[in-house]
Amino acid sequence: MPKKLLIWLVIAFAAFYLFTQPENAADAVGGAFSAVGDAFGSVITFLTALFN
């Protein structure tokens, strides 16, 4: 039950943030995707160096 409540609170906060500050929300999402892309690139670089 607390886990479900926490999930709904996070969703509510994200919706509030999106509607009150859409530019900042877009920057946050862009930053998150950039971080995931950088991490993926780092793993690929590591694996390439490992097997060469």
C-alpha cells in the first residue's frame, strides 16, 4: 500500500511540475535522456575496448 501511494505522489508531482513549469520539465526530461544516452555510449566504448 505505501508503495502504491508513493507512486501516485510521484505521478501527481510530475504532472504538477509539467503544468506549472513546462520549460523546466522539458529540460529535466532532456537531461535524463542525455544521461541515459551517455551511459549507453560509455558501456559500448568499454565493451569495444574490452574485446579489441
